[in-house]
Amino acid sequence: MADLIRAASSISAALILCFAIAANASDLLASNGSALKWNAPVAGPAYDLKDGVARISIPQRDKGYNHWIGPVTDAPMLTAPAPAGDWDLTGRIDLDEYGKTSDFHVGLMAGFSNGFVCTFGPFANPGQHPEFQSPLLWLETTGIPVAAKAEVECSSIYLKLSKRDKTYTGYHRKSAGGDWIKVGEYIGVYPPEFVGVIAKTFSSEPGITFSVRDLNIEAVPETTAREDIASITVDASKIAGHIDRNIYGQFVEHMQRCVWSGLWAELLWNRKFTGGSNDHGLIESWEVFGEGAKYAPDNRDFYTSCQSQRIDLATGQEAGIIKTDAKMGIKPGNYIARAVLQQKGLKGGVRIALRQGGNIYASAVVPEITGKWAEYSVELSVKEADPNAQFSISATGPGTLWIGCLSLMPANNVGGINRDVFDAVKRMNPPNIRWPGGNMVSGYHWMDGIGNPDKRMPRWERAWNAWEWNDLGTDEFIAFCRKIGTEPYICVNAGEGNADEAAHWVEYCNGAPNTPYGKLRAANGHPEPYRVKYWGIGNEMYGDWQLGHLGAAQYALKSIEFAKAMRAVDGSIKLVGVGVPGDSWGHWNRIVARTAGSYYDYIAVHDYRGLSIFDSQEYNYVNIVGSAQFEENMLAETSRIVDEAAGKRLPLAFDEWNVWFPGEKYEVRDGIFAAGVLQGMQRLGDRVTMANLAQLVNVLGAIHTRGTQMVETPMCKAFELYSNLCYDNRCAIDSTGPSFDTPAGRIPTLDVCATISNDRKKLALTVINRDPLSDVAAKLNLEGFKAGGEAEIAVLNGPTAYSANSFDAPNTVGITRLKTTLDPSKPYVFEAHSVTVITVKSAAKR
């Protein structure tokens, strides 16, 4: 039997066989270990069973055989399916052979998935923990180190891992008849799939051989009733703090598809004919349409940048250029196509079409083109959808056609903004939007983005190595903000830029029409000052990835120059200096806040929480949901450091935050994370008074687009809830209930906040149930507030914690709304993996 088990060592740990376990107790090593499965994902570890003793050997190997986050799940396991209900897993571990420098963790294990396990047993890590002279007992879960530890002699030790509901407790004793001694506990949210023994090594140090005896699992009946009802008490008479609505802000950076093909409605890539040309003379991203024509970039006669597309047409031949790679994703509706053209010798018109091969969805002809540059516009009406539609412009020879600039937008765009995105942002109701960067701002010169958009020079944007078309500039961005009803928050170039450039930008936005740059704004069609209130002085200047990177002292001095120059133009503006999370990058916050803090109204903090495609969905869920608590703790600590250094309360602007996840498929989980961060900032209302999710569209976006399609993620829906339904004053809260462990620490399952309106007539209770599987019932108590009439309830949720919206199924995750009368004598049940807002009105007469 042992030979057969060894032969299975190459079988993945995911292929766990199902073996029956007795209802009350099972000796897992009896009957030649037939209740167990040896799972060794890679060759090397060995397992042998003789006379009821399992002997496991882990050889030396580069980086060991570990089971941790990321693509590290090759530690061998000896497993059996976990029984239902509560149980005790017991066994004796003998450390037979290991080196003085060996790094290992072996012992009893409960597995929630192949990539997420709880381990309890002897642990040695002399490289990182030289204070421990010999192995000690260690309880940990994948990605969550040191739930508990005990310095006891581990060479031969009896262990017990007990499951009681969602709590896993580790015990030890020295002898078979001794009393069990508790080491600690881990509280989870997922039921175990399997139990057994695991052997982990995590360095290139010598391996380990150990023995397992008396491995037994015993079902344990419930002996005490559990308190399953949580309690939430809101004291509306006590205001715990004020909340600045600016914490619900968003961020737009000219990066990848955030602006182009995202916020901005333009469908044509390289519409201004920038860049190199191929062997056929076609400028970058354009292809041949038709036959019999010759193509060349014309660097002498052009409209926008430094070249136009010249097409010499043969007699009687229709030819032109076509876009085949853009995947514009047209849908039924009207489109406006614009073309800046000139010709020589052409007698016919120019045809503009949306097509796919020989199938023409819409076509229009400009009947006559002049010999000088002029703009022409046609409307294309489309009745069919096609995600791979192509755009063409053509003429019939003989003659020469020059194309200086093109544009294609849905006719329902809002000042150049994608209509569907505009409507979604309107629903999100952000109080401010940060723009234009981000890393790109350190090389951005704002005057490239004003004036006639067709005449603006595209620039090679070095932060992200991409073209910046400069279609969305200052005037378009502020117009968008005003139509949404949000405040623009402009970040100036403190990298390669200078204080004069920043001051001129302030004057362009806020100066009177008789000032030099206010006059320029008026000439561009906007005589009234924009009165932009919020200005950031640079972006992440501490990072060596930043153009014009500076040290803390250098940045502090440069930012003072900027602040003086900008406030000399408009003394009413609010300035945001660059900070860091915590006190990283060489005590950046202490130096900057101490030197320049008196010039700032805020100091910025950026932080992203990461996910890995290699981690199990269970670990990713616990990690990200718990990361909201990490962010709250980080912001509190950063605020303390900044205030101490500045000698005053200097509020934080958490103006970049999000989940960083390859593929950006945001799930219910991520909406719960966003809600948790927002509630954390509500609790830090006097310390964090501005924040911006990074980003608004596509790139880590709350909103995703594909051509003319748009989908709102659970992140977007979370902002829709909080920005519209929460009030400005936070009430005192007292809540009790279950909790669970995450990499950020133990967190309550229900995250609760309550806000009340300034007139005390409306109260909103926001409750996040962070349990991915279980509903939680809670008794609701309102003190100092007499509720009357129906309650309005809005719930953000989806079928599972991992549900997401897609272009094919855009409404899988959403907000359900209802009106109902709350019965105070009955607990309210908060759905698993949900965000709930309960709004009540006061019945008190005033």
C-alpha cells in the first residue's frame, strides 16, 4: 500500500480523494492509512506508513516546499475529507531529523481550499527569528502569519486542532494523558474541505523528517447554544464626527484607455495622423482601402501636427484609408464623423462609411472638397451592432486627397464625453474629480491641451510610453465637471514643470478676463473664471518612476515655490502636498510636513491593495475585504505622523486608492472593499477630508468600456450608494457580533456606520456584511431618534461574493431598493457579501 501511495506523489493536491470518516471518531492511520491521501504536487517529498506511524521526509531544495500566497503551493499534504460540523483533529508529531538552520512548519492542518489552509505545529525559522533557539508551536493560515505561538519543547508533542463553528483552536500537551493547553485560535469564514497533516519548508536550508502517530479525528456535538444574533445600537443624539463629502471623489489620468476610448467618446485612434509610416506610406494605425492609390505622409502640407496623410488616386479607382484594428464596437444610433480635408484635381466627393468587409452599416458623401484645409461633418445612422466595425474614408480618382484630421463620435456625446459614462458618473455623484494625473502629469504641459482640439499637438507621453492626443484638456475637463456637478481637482506638473507654469495654469482657470492667461481663456470661449478650488502640487515625487523625481527635502522646497506662486494668483485656492502612506521613503512625511506643511491644506497619500491570480478566491476574498481595515489603520497612523511633524492638524487627501488586480474584473468582493474604505474614512472624518478612487474608467476603473459599450462595476455601485445616501454627521455606534481573521488582523463581520443629516431629520445606517457565505441577523436599536413611516433600503449584492458585471451580463451585480416598515422587535437579516443602507426619517415634530 505504501508503494501505491508513493506512486501518487505527482498527483496535484487539488485532486483530493473522497474517503468516508466515521460519524464520531476515526483513526486516520489505521487500515494502512486508507482514509488518507498523499498529495505531493512536485517530486521530492516522501511518505511511508508502517505500524501505524506515518513518516514524512522533505529534502533540501531551493526555496523549499512551501504553501503560501502567490504561486507557492507545492508543500506536500496528507489529507482526508473534512467531516461536517465540529470536530477535534489530534495527533502526535515527532521531529526526527532537521538541521540547526532548517526553516519549516509541520503539523495538523485544515484546508479551506487547495490554496488556503490553517496549520498548527512545530515551526522553525532561525534566519528571521534568531531569538528562538529551538522550534516552537505556531498557528497560522495562508497569508495570515502568527495567529498564535507558544515557546514549548516541540521534539515530541501531542497536538489538537479543534473546530467549533468558524473558530479553529490549537492545543498541545506533553503526554497522552496530560491536560490540553490552549495556544491560540484562528477565526475563519469558510468551511474546511479537508483535514490532515502538512509539511512546509521555505528556504534553501536543510530539510526535515518527522513522524506522525495517533492521527485521529472525532466529531464533537454542540454542547452549548451559540449567540447568532448581532446587535447594533445607534445613538443619534451623539455626533461622533463630521464627514467631508470630498472623500467620495474620483480620479482620471491620461493612461491607457482611461481617457481615450473610455471617458472621451472619440472612436478613432491616431485621428491627427501622428507617428511613423509603413512601407506603403500609411501613417501609424491606418491601412489601405481600395486599389490603385499611392500613399505618403506629407510633412510640408499638414493641418494638425507635422504631417498629413496624402493619397494620390488613380483614374476611375476608389481608394482611401480604413481603420481595421480599432474594434470600435458600434451599436445602433447616430454618429458624427468629422474630417479636415483638402484636394487637388478631384471632381467627385469623399465617402465616409462604417463597414465590415462588404457590409456597409452607414455611409455619407461630402459632395465637394475645396483646395484648402476645411472641416466637413456628416451624420451616420447605424441600425446594427458590430463589435468589430471599421471606419473608412475614400474618394475616386484621378486627383489627390489630403487628410489632416478625422473624428468619429456617437452623436449623443456630452461635450466629447461618452454619454453612457457621463450618466454613470452622474449616478455616482462624485464631489470632486482629480485630473490629469498621476504619473503622466510630471511630463504634462497644460498649454498643449487648450485651444481648438483638432489643432492640438499630440505628444509622446513618457510616463506610460503612449501617445497623448490632447483632446481632453483643461476646458473640456472643467466643462465635464460642471455638467456633472462636481469640483475639478487639478494636479500640476511639479516634475519637469516649474512654479511659473503652475501659476499660469491657475490664472488660466481663475484669473479675470483682463489678466494675460484669463484673456487666453476668454479667447478660447470661456470669459468667466472657472474658480477651480483644489490644486495638487505634483504626484508621487518620492518615486524613482516619476519624471523629475525628488528627495523629501528637495520636494518640500520646490513645493513652497509652487505654493507661493500659485497663491499669488489666487489666495483662495486649496493646495495638496505630496505625502506617503505611513512613514516610508526615508521619513518623507516628517521632512515634508515639517518643512512645507504650513503651505498646504492637505497632504496626499496613495495606496493600492494587491491581488494575485495565483491565489485562491477564498484567500483573495479574505485579503481584500480585510484590506479596508488595513487602509483605515494606515490612514490613522499617517495622520498622526503628519500632524506631529506639521505642528497642526493637516488633513489627508487619500487621492489614489484601489484594488490592484490583473484583468481588473471587479467582483462583489471589491465593492465590499470600497464600501469598507469609505466607512473607514467616515470614521476618520476630521483626518481624511478628501479622497479619490483611482481610476474612474477602464484602468482599475469603477466603470469599464469596450467601444460604445459600458458596464458599471461593483466599485461604481458602492460609490453610488455612499455618495448619494450618506449624510454629513457620523453618529455614535455600539455593535457586537461575529468576527474573523484577515491579513490585516481580526475584523468584525458587520462593519457598521450611521450618518445623520444636518437638520437631524434623516438617518442612514450603512452595514457591510463581510461574510462571503452567511447571512447575519442583527438587533437594531435607534436611540435619540424617533423613526416614522417606511424605511428605504438599498442593498448592493450579487449571486455570490465573486459575481461581477460584464459586457454580456451588465446587471449581475446591482443595487436593489425597497421601502418597508422595520419591526424593532425582530432582528434585521443582512445578506451575505452585501452592503446595505437603511434610511429612516424622523417622526419628531419640529
